[in-house]
Amino acid sequence: MPRITLLNGPNLNLLGEREPEIYGRTTLAEIEARCLALAGALDLSLRFEQSNSEAVLVDAIQEERIRSDALIINPAGLSFHSVPILDAIRIFRGPVIELHLSNIHARDAAHRHSIQSAAATGVICGLGPYGYQVAMLAALDLIGHRADPLPGWLLGPGV
């Protein structure tokens, strides 16, 4: 069974109430529920975590380097300055997908350039909460567990 870890950085615990004009009204709990449902449909093991602490996230990345096949990380504000997160990502043995709810390339200068991208296999941004599911499907494909065909409920009615 493929194992994916999905880590969320600072302030993402406040999704739904924090700057909804940028991040939307979907809560992190709702995103987690969607991700767990997709994991069940795709028969994969998913660890979903959030921390406001850089040190906790570094520890989690280090621990998951031997337990998980792929890492998805929304480093949030740590995207733009955390060298410890960058270094931890570099030692992860599998594919790493950097994820952002908003399109960071269209944001203000302070939120435009993620240093984590230099170590990521791929970057997904601007898709809102759906980006999490896209990242999971991409991670599965990158580790050789193509989700094909996709579950009908994911594709929507009439597909």
C-alpha cells in the first residue's frame, strides 16, 4: 500500500476564517476529510498533519523520509524563508510536492517566491482546496502507483 504524508504549515489550522478572500472558506478539517476519502478510494495510507512550529515540521519530514513513499507539503509562511524546511525536504528520499492554496506567483512580493520549490519535485498552486487532491494523484503517479481509472465520484456526474 503506498504511503503519502501531507504536512501543513503555520496558520493553516485557521483556514475558513483567515483571509477567506485569499484562501477561501474551506476549513483544514474539510480538506483533511476529502483527502482521507480519496486515500480510501485509492487504497493508500495517508498521514495528514498540521503544525505552527517549524521544528515540528522539520522533525516530521525527517521521520517520514523512511516511512513514506511521497511527501506533500504546504509550508505556508515558511515557504519563503525556512532553510531548515528546505534542508529537510532535500533529504526526503521520494518525490516531494509543494502545495499552495493560492497562486503565490500572483501575490505580493513577500509571498511570491518560495525557496522550498528548489527542492520540490513539483509545485501545485492556485487550485484552492482541490489542489490537495491533485497533489495526492500526482504523488501516486510519481511513485509508480497510477490511479487509473480514477474513482467515478472524483470525476463527477456523467463522466
